[in-house]
Amino acid sequence: MTEPTLVLTQLAGDDDAAHLLVVGPSLGTGVAGLWSDCAALLPPNWQVVGWDLPGHGASPAATHAFTVDDLATAVRTRSAELAAGRRAAYAGVSLGGAVGFTLALDPGPFDTIVTLASAPRIGTPEGWRERAALVRRAGTAALVEGSATRWFAPGFLARDPATGSGLLHALQHVDDTSYALACEALAGYDVRDRLTSAKVPPLVAGGAHDTVVTPDQVDIVLAGVAHLPPAEDPAATAHLLTTRPTREQR
């Protein structure tokens, strides 16, 4: 398969910052819309750079099928160029977190990996193939109602309609073919049997209200959050990234 083209976006800090944090998006979201509020709360000596999935945000549409391993390879390569000897950390949400679990096996420049609302396997292959077929048939607009329920904890859309509507609006503008190919990448994703050899064991966090990756699947549960922690509670997500509790503290 051809390595996908992933465009990077600087969200905070600058190139001479002491630390580099690379952040990844959830399926159907642009990294800037998902992560910008959280990035603004991180320490000033951090450079925060996000990557977009093919056909999402700033990245061009996919022209070939790709796997989660392909995404991880692209993120690793680009991040190694950016790190240039600095300490680097990675944090990703959902599909971006699946990339994090994959990077844990071959981390390149990363000495810390945080996954949010993600797991070594997400959903079922059949479910992802069905969603891919739906999007090819009806477009990502057909996903908005269901995503509003899955993505956000009860009361969030009433409390912060601008953030919620911005993310849902962006979903409608994702390239349909790229979204379907990302679903098919998730259908083939399963690293459960490989994580025992992880070189950088990930910090695994998720939302108390997440119905996709449920609280029993994570080590740290974020209160009042569903599937998009950096957007739903930027402060709690920033605190998690800066404190990075050990397993004994979780």
C-alpha cells in the first residue's frame, strides 16, 4: 500500500520549544477543531503539532487504500524530522489513538504515548465495513446525527454549541472515499496480541460516557466526557498530558 499523505498543522508553540507533542485526530474530525483549545492550555515550552487524516482537515483525499500501520509509519517519519533530537510525545484520539497503540510497538522519536478514547481493537470489522458502505452510498452527512450522540457527553452540545456544531459541520465536509477507507483501515486494525512487546507502553485514558471505547477498557477515566476529550474538556486533557500519571497513580 502507498503511505498516505498527512499534512501537519502547528497548534501551539514554535520550532525551538524544548518539547514536541504530536497530536492525532478522531475519525471524522479535523485536528485543529479537535485539539486547538487543549493545545492553548499546554506549557509555553511545548510545540504542539497535529496531523490530519486523509481527506480530513488540511490533508488531501486518499487515492489508495491504507492501513493503521501506514498511518503510524507516516506519523513516525514526519515526527522524527520535527523532533530533531528533542523529547517528543504523542497523543491521539480514537483512530488517532489506534495510531498511538501502533507507534508503541515502534515509537521512533516518542518517549511518551497517550491514547484517548481508543483501544487495541475498536469495534468490529463487520461494523466498520458497514459504515464504509453507508458513507460511500450516502456520504458523511448521514453520520451527523449518530455522531452527535456518540461523540459528546450528555449536556455538552447545550453547554458549548459552538464547539460541538463546528466539529459536526466539519464531519459533513470530510471526503467520503477517504472516510470509507479509514473505516476499512479500522476493520483491519487489531494489535491486542502485539502490545506485550510495546517499547513505550501507552497511557490509556477515556471518557466516563464513551459508548465506543467504554470506561472498563481504559486505565484513566475522565469525568463528564464521552468520545472527544480534547474538545469536551480541554483543561482535563491538558492536565493529563502534563502530569502523565504512573500506573500506580491512576
